[in-house]
Amino acid sequence: MSDIGDMSRSSEHSTVTPDSPQIPIIYWLLPGIVAAAVYANTTGMDFVWDDFYLILEDHTVKSFNYLNTIFTSDFFGHQEWDLAYGYYRPLVSLTYLFDYAIWQRDPFGYHLTNIVLHVAATFLVAVVLVELRVSQNAAWWAALVFAVHPIHTENVAWISGRTDVLAFVLGMLAMWAHFRSFKSKYMLLLRIAAALAFFAALLAKEPAVVVIIWIAIAGLQMEKQGRTRVFLPLLPYAAMIAMYLILRFVIADVSGPYQRTDVSLLAKLATAPFTIVRYISWLVLPIDQSAYVQNPFITGISDVRLYVGTVALLGLSYGAYRLSKRIAAARPFVWMTLVAMLPIAGVLSASGPADMGAVMAERFLYFPSFPFIALSIIAVTETFKRKSAPVMVRRFLPVLAGMFIVIPGVKTAVRNQDWKNNEVFYSTTLESVSAPLIYGNLATHYIHTQQWDKAEQALAEVQKFNTDDYHILSSRALLHVARREYEKAIVYQRKVAAKARRGRAVAYNNLAFLYRATGDYKRAENLLNEILLNKAGYADVYFNLAEVYRATARFDQARKAYEEALRRRPDNLQMAAALAGMLIERDEFPDALSVLETQLIMYPNDPGLLNNLGVVYKRMHYQEKARAALERAVKTDPAYARARLNLAGVLNELGDRDGANFHLKYLIEKMPQSKEAAKAKALLNGMP
């Protein structure tokens, strides 16, 4: 394989080196096919962890009416501003919006999108390397390794992991268009496309900024006639960075990631070498993978990691230097790998739980893996081309290379299962790390699925480490709430509120809910008004306040509070049902109908919503509309007894005795223990 060539060469010159014969087009598709095959089993997996918050509980990804909110708010702050993390990734939310428009709450489509993005990234790895004058053979192998590398599992198998994949795809498009423009008659169009793709990559994830440096590094290696031809074309990208900064910090007013004030810059710098070495070890041998990585800061000279990290990094740096001297084609990829590691070294903190220390994650390696894999393939192929390489080894190199594709591919396909659902995800994570947050999340999952014994077991496990952890206290409170043991829950929630720093408004709002649940409306109201006075209010605070007003017969105030809650969380069915219910009680049917029909736009097949809509239509004497809504509710959920009983009543009023009898008998025969079955018997006996 030859060195990276001169960027100023005309398009007539072939990019294929003498040792690299033209590869048929079908072979360029193979890495993408392998990538799709390795991750095909993820399409049957559920939403996991942040997926609930970023997709299922985020109203902005359920309607195109909220595009402005997506582009002017924190990635995690579309609902509860108190929990904003300092991330600005509107393009990722936009992909969720398109997914939701097609798939609604079916995780299959979201996983399919992740696979398609990874396939696109795999293909772009190959074509970009060819543009950088890497031999086609080496580019093809690099794409194949990229397709199956286990370090990408978190990015593709986890829906929320797509941030890096989307940013990478856009960044690679920018690189391809940039270098292709030098030998194309469409230079201007390609330059514009490259700049726009780079800007879009920044809107997907902040570390995409490394792409402009990658372009400069590769350009310096390829351009032999002067630096002007390298740096002058970078001006549009600099302009895109300026536009991004204005959009983020001035227009959207989204700050940078939360920085811990209890950790000094010196500690962060001391930890960085060990962090980088650990990342590189994952790229070389990904055997200790975990979705929750604990990487405590190095705060003293007695920490052996300080010396291990420093010595290992120096050794790796020296090895990379020698490699770049021996193989010129590897040189730019050495520098590109180093540049890609800097944003994830932990000097600039990413938001995360305190026990993580310098936050690390496998998904952060999606960008660095590209130059590292390219560097590795170039080094291996160049080494084994030399006459000094044993003939036997060179002969069996394709077989060995195949093994290095098959084994990681199988490992990746197996590890995908770690993201099957919340229970599997948290349980698997706890096999490698004991983190109170993960125990608390596992317990919360069991609480939501009413597996009380398993929830107790999860909480008992973590109590061996820390009985007073914030996350465990929260889960304890939630467990008592689920059991309607509100007085016991208050004891734990008071401790949670006292410990809360970020998310304090949430803790106090939950405490107010418990006061309300025990009938202490005055204390609940005072606490909620205190949250609003501190300008920390969000949808649930207003909803809680509305419930207090309603319980104390202040209906006008309750309506205003409900409406404010829905303005902030227009996708919340519970809030809409509560407001509609109050309006129905007060015979304000047109207003109740308006609330429910607005929800129907976002949830066209929700059986509870359709049932409530049917009830309102019936009260307003729109019997045919009531019938249609209730029939849809029953069709969506045949076991929904209340909707079936309501449908029977409407059919009876419409004179359809046979239809009414069918549904009443269905309740009696199929759901004999339900309250609706008892009412069905009474209605059936009373019919002529």
C-alpha cells in the first residue's frame, strides 16, 4: 500500500494502488450487510433507560408543532428544566420525532433506524478512507472491522446511543464531500454540502467538532505544495462552528455540560492519561465492557493509576511515533486518534452520577474507533506485505483476518442482548458494577411492573453498601407509594428532599404529592407555591397544585393550573384525563371534548382516551360518535371492560339490542369477576 497521495492530483489519477486491485462493487456492500446482520437481533428489543425519558415521556418528539422547542432547549430539558444536563442535540430529537411519526411507541422502528445509521457509517468508513488515498483493500477491511467491533454495541443496540452514530455519519459525509470536491467539477456544491453536513453533525453531538481537525490533518498529509490549500477551505467549517455557538448559547441559551465543583482541574488532568489508556485497551481488546463505568478521579500521588496511566500513555505515544516514522500512511491516523480522544478524556466533564468519577462510556468511542481501526489495518497490511514477514503467516493472513471478523461479530450479537429490556439491562450491568443508581433503577422497574418482592430484593442488595443513598431512598419512597403506604413514603421522601441538589424541585414536588395523598392539602399547597416562587416549576408541579385546588373545591384555580400543566406537557394523558374529568363533572362538555380531541392527535389508538371521548360524546348526545370511539377502544383493547360496558349502553340507546347483548354477555362470560360484569348482569336482566 502506498502513502496517502497528493490532494492536488486530477481526477484522472486512480486512487487504487498497484498492490490493491479494483474491488467489485458488490464487495463494498458486504461490510454494511455484515453490520446489519450483527445487529439484526436488536429489532426485537424494548426501550431501555434514557429511552423512556427522551422518547416515551418527551412530548416534543410526538408532534412537529414542537420543532421550535427541540431547537431551543436542552436535550434532556424539554419537560423538567431543573434536570437539564447541558447537552444540545436537536438533530437527535428530530430523528426521534420522525421515528415516532411512523412507529409511535413500537421500539422496532427506533432500533431499525439505529441499524440503518450504523450501516451508513460503515459504508462511509470505506469511501472516506479511499478518498484519503488508502488502498481499497485496506479500506474494505477497515469498514468490515468497524461494522462488527464490539465497542459499538452500546451505540447501536441502545436507542439512545444513536447520538454518536448520527453525528459520525454526518461528519463522515462532510469529510467525503470535502476531499471529493478537489477533483470534481461540482467543487462549490460539494463544499457547501460538506459545510452543512458538518453543521448538522454538531447539532447531533458536540464531539463532532473533531471532524474539522481530522480534515486539516489529512489535508496536510495529502497536500505537498503548501498549507494555504489546506487551511483556506476550512473557513466555511469555522463559520459553521460560529453559527453553532450562536444558536446554542445565544438563541437557544443551552449552557455547557454540568461541571462538578468538588473536583479540581489538577485531578481531572491527572486522571486523563489513565482514562485514555483505558479507552485504547477497549479498542484493542473489548472484554470488560459495561454500560456503567466507574472511573474515580485521581486525587493524590499515592494512586497507582497515576503512574500506570502516565507510563502506558508514554509507551503508546512512543510506539505510535515509531509506527508513523516507519509507515507514512499511518501518520495522519495516529494524530486523528489522539485528537478524537481529547474530548472524552474527562478534562471537560460530561454530566453523570458522582460515583462514575471522570465519566466514561463505550459509546464515546464511536468517533475515535474510526482512525484507530484504520491505523491498525494500515499497520497490519503494510507489515505483512514486507518480505521479512513469514511466508506461512502471509499465506494464512486472510484466514486469520476472517477470524478477527467472525469472533467480534459473534460477541457483538451476543452482547446486544444486554439491552433487551430494562430488567435485563440493569441486572446485567450489576454483574460488573455495584452502583446504587442501577440498583435503584432496577427496583423502580420492578415497582412499575408490580413485582414487589423483586423490588425489595434489589433494595436489600444495595443496602449492604449504603442505606442512605439518594437513589435508594427515592426507590424506597416509590415502593411505598405504589403500595399506597403514603405515610411511610413521606419518611423517605423527606430524606430525599433534604439530600437533593440538582433535581431539588422534583424531590419537593414528590413530597407535596404525598402530603396531598394523605389529605394534608395546606402543607402540599405551601410546598408547591414555594417551588413556583423559586421559578423551578414544571408540569407536574402545576398538576399537583391543580389537584389540590380541585380537592378543595377551587375549580377555577384548578382549571388554570391544569391548563398550565398541559401547556408544558401536552402529551400527558393523566393530566388531560384529570382536566377532562373535572370539566365533565361540571357539565362543561365542549371544553372537555376539546381537551380529549387534542390528545387524540398524539394518541389516536389509546383505549382509555377513546373511552373517555366516547363518554363525553354520549353526554353531549352525539351517539354515533360515541359508538365509533368506544368501538375503537374495544377493538384496540378487547379486555377493556369499562369501554365494553359503555359501548353496550350506547348501542342499547341506539336501538341495537343484539349488539348491546353481545357485549354484555361477553363481559359476563369472559370477565366474570369484574365490576363491569356485575353491572352487565343487571343491565341484561333489565332489558326487554
